[in-house]
Amino acid sequence: MQPTIDASRIRRYGQWSVKDEKLRITYNDSEESVLFEDTSSISYLMISNPNPLYFILSLLIGFGLSFGGILFGGIDVSFLIFFFLCTASIGLILTYKNKIKFDNIAVETRVHFPLHPIF
């Protein structure tokens, strides 16, 4: 019989620590622990992704102020295009400076079968 993997437990968010010869992973609703002798492999990877929120906000601010300047202010269009490009550039820089960081941990455990399986 093959062990089944519950799809709801593949990606869960929590904190991990090492205590009493166990790897403990604490979630919002529960805690799991694995003895080191039962561990087959552990992989750890620190991942960081760009945060697109800064770029989207800078585009909205730049577009809103530029469009408002064209409609209500009578400001030169070339200046507003330059202003829009500056806000977009600042947003792009902030997107890559303030990345979303998280740890990705995969724990593979050994499966213990009984000595005399019953068929």
C-alpha cells in the first residue's frame, strides 16, 4: 500500500525550529515534529520574489497624476510623460529592493513497515 499525500498539506505556512532532536514545524492551527532518525532528507531554500505591488502603485500614481495634469492643469505633455516614466522607474526599483522573502522547507521521512506484513 502506497502512502497517500493530502493535497491540503503540501503548502502550508508556519515557522520551523529544531528542539530536542526533532524538527518542529508550527502552523497556525497545529504543530508537527519529525525525529531526525526518521528523516530521510531535508531540503531548505530561501526564496525571494519581487514585490509587484510597488510597481503597480507607482503606475497608478504616475498615470493618475499625469492624466489629471493633462485634463485639469494644462501642463506640457512631454513633462507629464517624463513624470510618468520617473514614477514607473522608482516603482520598478522598489519592486526589486523590497522583495517578498520566505523559506521553503521539504522534509522527506522514511516509511516504517512492519516486520511481518499481513496479507
